[in-house]
Amino acid sequence: RRRVLAFLCAHTCFELVPESGKVVVLDWQISLRDAFYALEENELYSAPLWNCEVQDYMGMITVTDLLESVRHFRALTRSDDIDDVLELLAHCTVARWFNDIRSVSADVAADADDAA
């Protein structure tokens, strides 16, 4: 315990951070498709969302959001063609997903689960 305390007293937290790292912040108005490509290209599971208009972070987008949005738009198109779903993801912004669609999609999924 004393060794750990001695180590922590002798070092700063910046010494623990890698010298080279990347920070990925996504714009609130980016399309869902582009947001998920950015996550995939950077091997990330989530990223913060920045709203330029209000100059504040609006939350996080995650892989779970990808799954929910694909499920939602696949049910909307009633198609097994992923290109149809990707087209809808390309035209839906992250802001629209979080503000308008996501809560409605969750309510519909809950109703479907209750009916089953």
C-alpha cells in the first residue's frame, strides 16, 4: 500500500496517458451512417457528440445506437436489403435520431415485446 502511495505521489496522471492518442468527437448534425463509419474506422464503441450551435456536448453515440437505428429503419422499410437501410441512415442526422426517432422506436419495440 505504501509503495502505491509513494508511486502516486511521485508521478502525475499525464505520465500514464499515451504520448500519441486520438480524440474523436462527432458533430451533432452528422448522418447516422457517417457517424457509424467514423466509429468503425477509429475502432471505437462510442464517441461524444458536439453541437456547434449551442457549443456544448449533447451526449454519446454508441454501437447500441447503431443496432437500434438499423433495427428501426429495417422495420420501417420492411426490407432485408441492407442498402435500403444504409440509404435511410445516410439521410437521418444524429440529432434527429436522438430527438425524434429513438424514443418512438423504443416505445414501438416495447409494445411489440409486450404483444409477444
